[in-house]
Amino acid sequence: MTTTIKLKWLLALVLIFGGFTLYKLFEGLAHNPAYQAYEWIFKIISEFGLFVSVIVSVGYFHHWFIAAEEQKETEIGLRETLGKYVDRILLNSVKRGFLGITNKE
């Protein structure tokens, strides 16, 4: 695992657990009778923490798992389609490759 991937995972985990910590901390403060005047601010901050936690987790997991798989499938489909049409249009493309045909003919 490279350093950038480790840092991405660390950032995702910090944002997920940090957002959930904000949610729980400020939710508890919102229900405290001593801070009755600031209850609305604490609720906004707690909901923002929950929002960050959920959105970041869903976004990161989609980006790393689902989008990577979709990109591989798209590349495979594109290679198959291009290969089929290039082989039909350009003669000897399998033997010499696409660059061999474009440089010589």
C-alpha cells in the first residue's frame, strides 16, 4: 500500500469518526439545561458533524470501490469495441499494431 493511499484512508477515517464525535458531543450539549440559550447552535453543529461523517464515508467508499470497478469495466468494453472495429477497418492491425499501420500507411 502506498503512502498516498494510506493517507487517504487516514483522512477518511478521521473525517468519519471526527464528524461522529462532533455529532455526539454537541448533541449532548444541546440537551444540557445549562446551555439552553445555545441549543440551536449546538444542534446545527451536531447535524453538520453527522452530515460530514455520512457523506464522507459514502463518498470515499463509492470512489474507492464502486467507481474503480466501473472504470475497469469501461476500459475493457472500450478496448473490445475499438479492437473489433480497428481490426475490421485496418488490415494487419493485429500483426503490426495500430502505430505500425499509421506510420507506414
